[in-house]
Amino acid sequence: MARWLIIVGVVLVVIGLVLQFAPGLINWVGKLPGDIRYETEHTKIFIPITTMIIISLVLTLLINFFKG
């Protein structure tokens, strides 16, 4: 359990550093084909289907890689 908490902490620190110092690295999030965006004057609806599939695949691969 402690090992997973350390890994999660390191990942959160890395994500925080990327967001602080290099926000341009994640401009693709939400702008992929398949992400649904609907905007009117009073309503904004955003459903990042493709982005979530890619993030899920990457996380699954990383977890399986470090699990073994």
C-alpha cells in the first residue's frame, strides 16, 4: 500500500510541474476527433470520449508494466 501511495504522489507532482511550467504539452486534451463539444450562448457541453479512451489505455499499459 505504501508503495502505491508513493507512486501516486510522484505522479501527482509530475502532473503539477507539467501544468505549471509546460502547459503547452497538454493542449491536445479535449481537442481530439471524437471529443464532443457543444456550445451555445448559455450552454457549454463537453464530453471527451476519445481523450478518456487514450488516457485509459495509457494508464492500463503503465499499470501492467509496473505490476510485473
